[in-house]
Amino acid sequence: MKSALITGVTGQDGSYLAELLIEKGYMVYGLVRRSSLFNRSRIEHIDEGNSDQFKLIYGDLSDSSSLNRLLDKYNPNEIYNLGAQSHVGISFQIPEYTSDINGLGTLRLLDAIREVGIKPKLYQASSSELYGKVVESPQTENTKFHPRSPYACSKAFAYYITQNYREAYNLFACNGILFNHESPRRSENFVTRKVTLSFSKIKNGLQDQLVLGNLDAKRDWGYAKDYVEAMWLMLQQDQPDDYVIATGKTHSVRELVEISAKICGYNIKWEGEKMNEIGIDSKTGNILVTLDRDYLRPAEVATLCGDSNKAKKKLNWMPKTTFNELVELMVKSDLDNVRRSSKSLNEY
């Protein structure tokens, strides 16, 4: 039985990847930190139903000794480094911590592989935020990076140190430059989930308005469940390489708002300009969307769009889920969860 270690297993990508690997017959080790907050909702069903193929182990990307010890003990065939401080906006508030976990954490893991002397295949979770102030569109594996946040800078270090260890120590290590990928399991502080959850709450009378920052930021959004398959495919190749994973299509936050609202029965009409712009329900005249400068980043990234032709040719990978299908999936999931929560509170 092949085995895999996943850092960040409790996150969106980690949970979908664990499910995929278990389906493929792997023994999956999920790295978790000791914490006073017990946040494992995304993997509870995995932990309960696959005790013979899924094991949580304690360790931390900030602690080299724990990484060395675990690699020596479990010697996994594959390692997926998904653990990170993953919120771009928050990285401006905690740049040192972001850099330590995302950047130096990757170095600690790579060096632990080298020191222990094992030969796993490594997937490093990179990010489209590397491109930042883009110099060409769409972005490919050869497009120059121009990171615009502490998060992106930390990921740039992780990207290059992964390449360096691949070349210097002959490690099988791949960078996956994944463009934005979402799902019902996305954290609520990410704009996609914030939008779909807010409209679900507005629909059920639990919230009055949605407050956002930049409506016109454009992103290449895909479905996380599609993207974890690309991670796995990278490690099934004969030679390590770096790949862009994207849909090749961009959509604005404004579009995300309009589609989410429509699924919930609202037709948004926009009035005003710049930060004074508001989104109004055309039927009732109620203001449903407002803007706040506090949600703007110190350095904005206007548009990101990826070219995944290399992955298509070499990995035979293509996205399966459209943007509209993704938004509908997320809104319907949030509507169900909000209704269940409301029902439980009423019964209580």
C-alpha cells in the first residue's frame, strides 16, 4: 500500500486530497498541530469512516525536529505540503508568521527529507498570487513573478527553494501553481465563501447586508475537488516539474455577487461610483451590498488568469467544473447549512 503525508490536512484542499488518496488505496497520514482550537470539521467524516487508511499525526512546519522524527518514522511515498497561512489579506497583518510557515516551513520540510535520507515525491502548493502585478496574460510557468503581498513573497521563496532542492539534491519535488480554487469547504474569510454564505444568511433573514472591498478584482476560479487531482497527477510522472493549474477564464467579484444573489432570488442593481457604490435588490429597493475601504489590500492584484496547457498535455488534466456550477454548488450548500442551523436553534 502506498502512503502519503499531507500537511494542512484539515484545510479545504487537504480534506479533498485525503478523500482522493483513500479512494486510490493509499494510507494517508495527516499532519496536525496541537492547538486549543479543535477545528477538524472538514475531515471528521474521513477520520470516522477510514480508520485503517487515515491517521492524524502531530507535528508543525515551524518545528524541524517534529518533521525529521515523523519522516523517519512513517517514510511516506508521497508528501503534499499544503500547510500554510493562506489568507492574502491577513498576511499584511502577520507578515513574519506568514513567512515563517509558508517560506521557512517549506525549507524545513525539504531539509528534513534530505537529512533523514528518504526518497519521497513532494508536491509543493504554490500560488497564482506569485504573479501579482502581471506582465502578461494569461500567465504560464514561464511568466515572471511580481508578488504583491507578504503571502505571495513567502510563496515565492517556497517555490524557488523547492526548485533549488530538486536541482541540488536530486529530490523529486514539484511546484503546483494553482489559481484560485474554491468549494463549500472554503473558509468563511475568503471572498467567495463570504459572498455565498452572506446571501444565504440574507435569504434566511439572518443578515442584512454584504460588505466588500474591490468589486472589480478578477480571478481565475476553479473547483478545489478538480484541482487536488492535478496535485496527485504531478507525483505520478517519471520526472518532477512545475505546473500551472487553472481554468483559463476570469470572473470578477461583481459577477460572483450577481450570480450568488440570483440563486437566492435577488436581482442586483448597482448605483453609485467607486467606494460609494451599492448593490440594491431591484424588487424591494433594499441595499444588499456596500463597500468598505478596510477590505482593500495595501497593494491590490487586479487580474489573474492562468494557462494550464502544459498540465493538459503532460498530465492529461482539465478542469471539470464551470464557474457558474461552482457558485451554485457553494450557494446551495450554504443555504442548506444555514437552514439546518436555524432549525436546530429554533428547536433548542
